[in-house]
Amino acid sequence: MSFLPASDVFRVLADPTRRALYERLATEGELSVAELTAGAGVSQPAVSQHLAALKGAGLVGEQKSGRRVIYHVDPDGLRPLFDWVTHYAVFWRDRFDALEHTLDEMED
């Protein structure tokens, strides 16, 4: 499976409406467009466009059930973000370790 660059996933989730839709799916589970539109503060066509962006980024998947389309979070879609955070966590941990070592040497 190929993943989008982390910058693309960040861009998609930067939109507050898309992020709210993603968070609802993550906390409430599988939902239809109609269910997501209720309380979203935007029209059904806008919700559908936001879902298309989330789906294009690999963050959500869909399952068709008759005329209904049910959306769910695809946890693999967050892999680029996890990889990015992991890379920089190691980066900062190494720098803080070096700083701590330097400060310890200064005290001696």
C-alpha cells in the first residue's frame, strides 16, 4: 500500500470541518453522510466534498449498503503522520540527551 506524504495528510486535516468529520468517525464509529451532516454546520454537498478529500488522503474508507454509503476511519491513513512524528521524536530525544550531557559536563 502506498501512502501520501505526511504534508498532504497534514493539509487535509488542517481544515477544521474535515478534522471534525474525521474525529466524529473516530469516536462515533461508522456513519452515513446524512448522519455526518447532522450537526456538521455545513451542507450535505460540502460534507460529501470533505469526505472525498479524507478518502483521497486514505484517512477514511467507505462501504456501500444499497443506496447508503457508510464511512469509517482507516487507521492506516495516519501512518505518514506517525512516521513523521516518530522521526522527529528521535531527533529531539537525541538533541535533549546531548544537551543534558553537555550541562552535566559544565557542572563538573
